[in-house]
Amino acid sequence: MSADHTPAKESATPADGASPGAESGEGTELIRFDKVTKRFGAHTVLDSLDLKVYSGKHVTLIGPSGSGKTTILRLLMTLLKPDEGTIKVGGTYLTHEEKGGKLVAAGEKHIREVRKNIGMVFQQFNLFPNMKVLRNITEAPVHVLGMEKDAAEERARDLLELVGLTAHLDKYPTQLSGGQQQRVAIARALAMRPQVLLLDEVTSALDPELVAGVLDVLRDIAHTTDITMLCVTHEMNFARDISDCVMMFDQGRVIEFGPPEQIFGEPEHERTREFLSAVL
């Protein structure tokens, strides 16, 4: 995407994903992908991707399955590593570090330190089945961040109130519905006080009647906190509601980006129009 944030034309290949308004000083750069390529065998999932996300912005990635959206989130969580290019979070390299004036592969200690700034909510809830709700939320703050147990529990209770689950703090995950488990997973991610929250199709594993409750919680978080959000979703109404910027992916590239009213109302790229006509 161009430096002046002009929406991409059909013949253009956008190179960065800066949120609208960032050029006027609203927020600082939080995430930066520089020429990131990721391959699985002979298949290129991300193709020399340049991407920027600014602090406090809500950016939604849309596009067909296999277009590279979830790969971006998995790279940020270091579940995958780029084959080429670099990623920065908060101005610090994520999977690289500078030694002796050269950029080299980062050690695990460096990666863990940078990754503390990132929280992720997955499609599957990934809760610890042997721990009650309260401990599911306090475990990482206590053992990773070194928080006192009492402080971690106070924070967890506040977050459970935020997601509407105060009455369930002494239950095990198996005693909760899928929607309730996903809300616990959201609270657990927020308990680490991340700078950025990654959301990977967080309603795709839920029964349809449970989707609205989870999306309502995420809307509240988007509208009442300053946390940066990077979201992959097929819930287009949700994307329209919470996004500062929507990016359309196809074949490992951002082909169009802009505010939701532009992307959903007057998309300029034919591939975007085709995709939206199929999902709306």
C-alpha cells in the first residue's frame, strides 16, 4: 500500500496496511512486516508481504481460505517463522536480533520477551481442562509475567466481569458451553496485558446461536479499550462494526485496503467484489 494511504486500484499491489488516520499522527507503528515470504513446500502462502499496523487500530483481514490471513497471525505468535523477510513488534525484531552489526536468527529468550506483547484467541479454545476458569486466566500472568497471585486473581475477576462470566469462575471448561469457553479464552489472552490481540476466526467452531454473544464481547473490547486488534474473520458485519481498516487478501498479497465503508460499500478491485458477493 502506498505511503500516502491512497486506496489500491485494480492494477496496483498494495504494499503496506497502515490504518486510516495514522498518517496524521494517530498512533505509532506497532507491527511491521518487511518483505515477508512464507512457503509450505512449493506453495507460497505469503508473497513478499509488506504490512503495517498502528497502535490502537483495529485491522481486519478478509479473503478466501488459503489466501494467507491466518499465516500472518501464526507468524506473529512464532508458531511459524518466515522463510524470508523480517517482522517487528513495537520496534523490536520478533524472530531476528542484531548481533555484531548483523541480523541473525533470534534465540528463544528474545522471542519469548517480544511475544509477551501479543495475545491470541484461536478457533479452538485451548483451555486447560484440568484447571478451573479462574486459574486458566491467572496461570500465565503468574508464571510468565511474575504477577503476585492475588493481583492476578483480581485482574482475572475484572476480565470475567468484562466477558460476562463472573458466576462461572469456579467451573471447569467442560462445564461451560462453547461460547462461554471462547469468552474465557478472550479473558485469558487479555490477562497478559498484550499490546495487540490477534483473533483467528474465533467464532468458527461455535454453534450459530453462540456466535452473537462472543462477537458482542469483542465489540465491547474494541469500543471501550485502546488495545490493537488484528482479526481474521468471515463475519463481515462484525468486521464492518469494529474495523478501522479492512484488508482484502488474495494469493498471499493485500490487493485492496481501506476503511470498512469503502471496502464493503465501494470496493475497487474486482476480486474484492467477487469475494464479498459470495459471503454477504
